[in-house]
Amino acid sequence: MLNPVNSLRINGERLWQSLAELARIGATPKGGVKRLTLTAVDREARERFVAWARAADLAVRVDAIGNIFCRRAGTDPHAAPVAMGSHLDSQPSGGKYDGAYGVMAGLEVMRSLNDAGVATRAPLEVVSWTNEEGSRFTPVMMGSGVVAGVFPLEHCLVQRDADGVSVGEALKAIGFAGEAQAPRLGAYFEAHIEQGPVLEAERTTIGVVQGALGQRWFDCVITGQDAHAGPTPMDSRQDALIGASRLVLEVNRIARAHPDYARGTVGYLQVKPNSRNVVPGEVRMSVEFRNARDSTLLAMVAELKSCVRSIEAECRVAMALDEIVYFPPCEFDARMVASVRAAAGSLGLSHRDIVSGAGHDAVYVARIAPTAMIFIPCEGGISHNELERATPQDLAAGCNVLLHAVLARAGVTQAKEAVT
Amino acid sequence: MLNPVNSLRINGERLWQSLAELARIGATPKGGVKRLTLTAVDREARERFVAWARAADLAVRVDAIGNIFCRRAGTDPHAAPVAMGSHLDSQPSGGKYDGAYGVMAGLEVMRSLNDAGVATRAPLEVVSWTNEEGSRFTPVMMGSGVVAGVFPLEHCLVQRDADGVSVGEALKAIGFAGEAQAPRLGAYFEAHIEQGPVLEAERTTIGVVQGALGQRWFDCVITGQDAHAGPTPMDSRQDALIGASRLVLEVNRIARAHPDYARGTVGYLQVKPNSRNVVPGEVRMSVEFRNARDSTLLAMVAELKSCVRSIEAECRVAMALDEIVYFPPCEFDARMVASVRAAAGSLGLSHRDIVSGAGHDAVYVARIAPTAMIFIPCEGGISHNELERATPQDLAAGCNVLLHAVLARAGVTQAKEAVT
């Protein structure tokens, strides 16, 4: 059966222009974006998005945590909506595509369906989630977390930034403390730049995201004894930095030794007293492991603890390891993932399965609705950086995959004209 | 031949009381001392010392860098003076004995000789050197460095502290910009706490100091690539902290593999961007090696450079190693060292040869006069710390060694009474 919408394509030029226009709001001299959540520039971005949504005849509602839902009606009033989205806030030195792409891609799908006069059975929503980045207020992924029931709304509204302003106050100040209920979602697709190097390195356009890695984060304090570097013989030392360096290398070795997309990182390390000719008495450091499987993640942690005991004994230091965060691995809905793969295939786009190493709103939404993500390449894998770059071709390709995956899920009931 | 001064002993109680009185000047709540060079508290300490010296009939002169020389005349007007001394300034969180002991011990030798009516052939000097610590003004060991010709006087006078005050201004402000010429020294003895753990651990009272370790200091910058800890596979990373950790362990290994009192220390390490979930793109760190022999020190550095090349290749990072400081090893005068050993032996004190790991005024004075040092134990090897501690017994023992080494060098020409 020939489906008349099979050859429907989004308008890549319009998507590119919208992303460029949005990127001027909070633009930085180095070509990036500084758009911290619930600030004046975030308000401006939100208002631009809302204006565009209204211009596309979408029904806009805002919920109590400031999430923006923009609906395009479907022909079946009982069908749960198929949603698309991401976030408009950025890191302090952020890029033009992280988050913004998922929202603008959802809007572009709406506009393209309007242009083609295509009606869907299920209604569609494009969603902008509040405070995905967590740079101004914690926790991260706040808006999707509230909707998914991960965080109580009241808990989030009283979180304060470094200046003592609460989320609730900031929402009111920018006019986005809404009263709408978040809709029950029938499905959720999120398009996003990969933020890693894999697609670019493999010259692949579409990442079919299987889910997201689980994460276990630790704080580690290593206690030795300060001593003068000159008079203290090597055998008399209790050098905390020797213990820390051994642990850094073990974290790396453990991650490399495990399957299932294992990652092991020490990103933070602070030496005390941090003086050239004093043997360090204390080191504070982070350790984090990521893996697609909980069982492997636990095996990595067990190995870490065993290393800690060995290093303590061999380096004559005390090591306190404290687990502070656990995100379980997230596996996206198999049929949703298949629909992304099928859309990429039918569009003739190179694609590969991939697992997200980072958290996204989709990880929380997956707890309440069938969810999938679409990744496109970003230059050098660079993200959370003003130098973040993606090509118009890849941005359009990902948006076309989004379009067709959404149509497959929502069902097409009517097309103004058959496109051949 | 029975020498009537063989049984002469210093007054340990008076030495202890003088140290305690001096320690009240700039005393800190934790029992230490904050007496930064050329400050109001340093002035108070200097004035107390000068008053004590005058009370002991010593002739006090101050030179242009603020060194204080206090002379006790000898019977031979042509003999070059035998000097004793150290420094009165402290670290910001310093202890009661580092430096102060060497000055008070010298003063106590003078007082004890006065009490016993002993005249020496050569004149004696007790010296307080300006700015040994280098905490307020660099370079360290400034006063002794000027006298030894290591630093030009004019260069030192224009050095400024963090508030923009110069050494010259500070000297004038406290009334210690003198006009005297530093005397030509015939010999120099410096008594000091060990500032390391060796004597205490071996229950030995006197360290017969052979010299001081040579030092080579480096700055190292390791450049990798910042990347997201989540999306970046282990094989794609250029983690600067992995390179840094390997180098920390190599520095430690190299020091342990070499003889001649080798030390290897990374005391300073700074990670960028130092964020929990970002693979570190840059690490800046210090490396320092110390050794008693220049040839061994050079071998250690050669091995370090070879390690740097291996780590660069294996960790895909760039490492820039920059040598910033070189102190050559210092070997004290053999006859002076022998006189310290002989004094300890004749006093029946346990003693061992030792090499100073840290710099001292004696290291510079050794360039212009036969020099030796006397170490006594300090609790736990702790120094440059308010918790610095030494026992009255050990302080007195070191001072008695100083007395007899000085008398052996200066020659005794007259004793009021024979002490048996």
C-alpha cells in the first residue's frame, strides 16, 4: 500500500533559521548560548517559542513547574497524545543545539504537517521541559522529573539558586508559573545531538537510542599526612595523592575491562594543602561509573571497593567512599525504538543503535510513557560548550526521522494531497 | 690534657624560657607562631633579641638587608669570627622552634660563656638572618643569600609583598634598615630542628648534618581534551588526569628507585575544568626531585623525561615539562661536620649522620665560610605547622653540641674557673 505521506519531508531551511533565531537569545561572543533556566533570556526564548507555536495553531498550556505543552489536535479525541520535545535552557557556556534542537524539531514537525495538511489520529504535543540542565537550580531534569513523579512539585518550587531566588519565585517573575495539568502522554520522542564522538567518527547520520546508561556517583576522601617534601624520606610518607592517583588509574582500568558501554571517570580532584613542597595530606575526588546494565554497574562498584581496600593498605592512607547518586539504567520502549530505526531506514539514512551516556528528559519521561530518542552527530562530540556545532543536513535528517516516527505512532488519517 | 671547659654546659632552663618568651611574640591560638618577616611582630621579636644580646654585652650591628650580628669579642683581634644563628621569622602557620631555636641557642652559648667567664681566641657572633621563610617576600633565605652573594642587595630591596610593600620600605618601617657591613665569617654553625621524622624514629638526639639535598623543581602542564563523561567512550578520551596520575606514580617510583636520599614529590595538582562529569582536559602540576648527588639528580630527571614521553604516547595527551628551580646539592665543610660529631660524642649523646632535605641559611653561608648544622628531633617530624614540638632535653642537648663545636673552632684562651 502506498502511503501518500511517505515522501513528506520537513523544511530543513526553516528549522535551521528557527534554531539560528533562537540562538540569538542569550548569544555569547564565542558563538554559544548562555540561557540559564527561568532567567530573563529564558523567558524571551520561551515567549518566542510560544509565539511560534500559536502561529502554528497549537494550543499552548503551561504547568506549575513551567513546562510548556503545545498541542495539535488529532482526529481521535480519546487518543493519548504523541509528544516531542526537549528543553530551551542551556549551560552557562552552552551551545546552540543541546535541547533547543529537540524543541525546534518538534515545532518543525507541526509546521510541516500543517503545510501538507496532514491530520493525525492521535493529537501531537511539542513540549519544552523546565530546567533540564540544572545549572541554576538542582535537581537536573526538573520539569520532566516532576511530570514523571520523580520529584514532588513542592520540593522543586522551593529550590533556590546561588542568589537565594526560589524556582517558584523565578517562575512567577518570568510569567511561566502555569496552572495547566500536564497531559497524559501516549508516547514521547526526543531528538538531540549525540554530545559524543561516535556518530561523527563512524560517519553515521542517525543514532537509534536504545536507552541511557545507569550511573553511580561517589565522593572519595583520601586521608594521609601532610609532611615536608624535603626532610621526609619516601618510606615515611603517607601521601594522599599517591593513593588518589592509583584510584584514578583503577577507575579507568575497571571501565575499560567491562562491556555494556562502561564508563569510569574522575572529573574532580582537589589536593590539600596543594603546595609544591608539601607531601599532600588529603585529596577529595569524584568517581563515577556508567553502564547499560545494572548488574555490570554493581560488578564495577564491587571491584572499585576492592581496589580501595588494596590502595589503603599499600599506600598507608585512609579512603572513605560515599555513594551520592544512583540513576538506574534506562531501556527505551522496544516498539518506539523500532519505529525510529524504521523511519531512518525508510528515509535511506545511515543509522546505528546507540546508548545515551548522558541523562535527558526522555529518561524520566520513559517512566510514564513509551519513549525513544533520535541522535544526530555533533562536531568532535563537543557539547556543553560554546563551540557545539551540527550541520543543517544532519539537523534536517534527524527531524525527518522524528516526523516519520511520530506519524507511524500517531497514525495518519488525512492528507491534503498525495506527495509522490 | 684536661681541658677545664670540657664539662661546661649551657643553661637548658634559660634556653627553654627564652624560646617560650619569644614564642609569645606572634603566638597563635593553636600554640604556634605567625611572625612574617619585617612585620610589627617580627620587629618585636628582633627588638627582644637585640635587648637580650646587649644585656649579654654583645656588640649589635644591623646590615642593609636587616641581618642582625651580635659579637662577643675574642682575644685575637685578627681572627675571623665563629658565628652561630638562624632566623626569627616564621611561616604564616609556623611553629615555635623553626629558626628561633638556632638564634636562641647561639644567644645561650654567649650567655653561658659569660657565666663561666670563658674567653675565646676568635670572636663569636650570633646572627639572625632576614626572611629565611620567603612567605611574605621572595626569594627565600634572602638575608643569608645577600651576604653569600647569591642575590644582589638592590634586587632584594625592591621585592614586594602581596600588598605592594617593598623589602626596603618594610625594613625602614620597623627600624632595621642598617648600615653595618656584614662581617667576614670564619665559620658558621646552625642548630635547627630536623623538620623530618628520622631522629625521632631512631631515638637519636643529634643529627650531624653532612649537607643539604640538591633540588630540581618543575612545572608540568598536561593537555588532553575536555569531554562529557557520559557520551564519550573510554577509547575516545584524551584524559589529562590519567596522564597526570601516571606521572605522579612515576615520580614516586623514580625517587624510591634511587639512592642518596632521593625524594620525589608532586605537592601541587590542579584539574580543569574540575567538574564531576567532565573528562579533564588539562592538569597543571608540580614535580620536584631532591638528591644528595648532582649526578643522581640528573639521572632522576632523565628518567622523568623518558616517562613523560611514554605517557604522552600511551595516554594521547601533550605534556610540557618546564624546569623552574635548581638548588645544587650542598656539602658542608668536613672539619666543621667532624667537630659537631666530636662534640656530640664527647657529650655522650646519641648521634647519626644526616642530610638536610630542606634549605636553610646554612646552605648559602656554606658558599662563603666553613659551615655545619646540628639537628635535634621534632615530634612526628612535623614543622611549618603550629603543632611543631621539641623537648627541653633535646633543645638543651643540641645547644651543648653547639657550644662545644664552637669552642673547638674558636679556641679557648681563658677560663674564670676550672669546671670539673
